[in-house]
Amino acid sequence: MPKSISVERRSLLTAGTAITVAAATEAVLTPGRALGMTKPDKAASLRGPTFDLTTGRGNVDAYLKLTSNLDMKSTHYGWIDGYVMGIAPGGAVRDICGFRGIGCNRLLPYDGPEYGYRRVLREIVFYTDLKTGEILEEMENPFTGEKVRVVPVANNPFNAVFKDVWPDPPSYGGLNAEKPKPRPFILNWQMIGGKLMMELHVHLYYPNALDPKVWVRESSGPMNRVTETFNYSLSLEDLQNPELTTIESTGVWGRVTPWLPWMLMGQADGHCLYNCNFASVKRLEDMPDQRIVEHIAKKYPKFLDAPTQWEEPSLSSLEWYAREQKPAPARGGA
């Protein structure tokens, strides 16, 4: 990863398949056969005709068709655009800046004992000026009045395995040792006419990679509390269509997180709140803001395509920040 970038955001969990390597290879060539897809002979519903959304296996396939591409050959693109807000005692919520960028991922075979896939992902998202949409390299912190250097999001990679049981939370380099009791991977689908909605949320509380004794101005404290929420809207008919290996969707992503390290807020009371629209995008040419694509092509071209193999480390923002940045001097110091 370029030294000038740090990761601030985790992508959600990620992919898995308990088919064998041979079966997974067959899925690349004939995904319909490998996934048990058949030509629909009845109206689409939560139970079929292609995916049974009351089962773990059906949810794995459906979720990855929604968020990736089951053919395991194509790069799946996503777009995100919204706001970062600050919540501090004694005043209203404040808009801090915009948040705009892209992500790309690809599925790989999984040879574990369960059914699932591996998913490999890169994403780069920039903090932007609220009025112009231009990428920010520095800005005035609206809570302190201090000019700070803005560090964009650059997850490269963020990988995971999706199986027919809920995956373990990310380990963040071993900092998060939580191991929930296994349960079927069943998502919260809601059908309204021909539309399908799905809500997913993740709550995490784990040791902070930024030791407050070392990162006095960057660290929010010894523990890191983060919540991410996803709300999808999609076509039920498209999801149950066996001739499609990926589908278009839109949604809203939210995140509750401590003050961003580069804001230099330390352990001040308060936190950040993200609220963003997201959508699947077939081609880079379809991205709504080509300025972002051009900027990435010029400075970070690797982020315009998905990885082709599993790589490590797969970390979140705070771990990357701790590895790539240096503690800021005291305010007004050299």
C-alpha cells in the first residue's frame, strides 16, 4: 500500500464456499450448474426458484450475487457517496466533510469443510469538500479550528470468507479475539411486491491499535467501538434469475466510529457518524464522478481492479494508521 494512504474504514465481513476446489473450478465455467441453478418455472419468492433464502447456503449465494459476481472471473464495482458528521456534547450534529469513492472485489474458490467462497477486495474512498466535491488533502477541523492533514481510506486488501454459517468477525491482526457461537448465515430479507430489501448490521468492540500513551492526539482510548449498517434495495426477480451471476442494487451505508485519527481529537467526548448512498456499478465509466476515477488512475491505479489472489495482511483503518503514520506533535509544536 502507498505510504501516503491509510485505511480508515473496514468493509463488512467477506466470502466463503464449502465446495471443493474442483467444484469451485466448475463454478467458474458453469456457475448455473455448480450452484444448482435451474430455469425458473414459478414466480420468484424468498424460497426460490434459484436460492432458498431460509437456508444458509441460499443466503451465501444470494448475498454474494448481490455484492460480488458468482462467475469468479469478473471484477465487481461499487460506488459510495455521502457525508461524515461529528457529534460532540453541547451542540448540534455537524457535517464535517463528504465521503466519496469506489470499491472492487472478486470471488475465489474456498476449499474448507463448509459451503462458501473467499472474497478479495480493494477500496479507496476520499474525504471531500462539502461545497465543491473536491478531494481534501487538508482541512480545518470544525471542532478545534486546527488545520489537519486528511488521510483517505485505502483498504488493500480487505479479505474474508463467507460460509453457510456466520463468519467470525475480522481479527484486525489478532487484536480482536471474539469467536461467536456458530449459527446459520441467514440475512434479514423483506419482500415488498417485486422488490427485496435486506438490512445488515455489525457491532464491534475491540482493542485499539493506537495506544493512547503513544498516539496521544490520534487515539480515542484503549478500546475501539464501531458499528456498521447496510440497507440494500434490489429486484427479487433478478436475484432469483439463474442467468444472472450478479445484479444491480442500491442502498444506504452507515457507520458510527470514534473521532478519525487524523482529526487529532484524542479522547475528547463525541464520535463520527457516516451516512452514505451506495450502488453497484457495471463499469468504471459508469461511476457518477469521473474526477474520482481519474484521480485514482493517476495516483493509485491498483485500486481500479480487484485482487486476483488472497493476500495478507487484511487490516482495518487503525492498524494501517499505526503502521504507516507517525504520532502528531503537541498542538503548536514542531
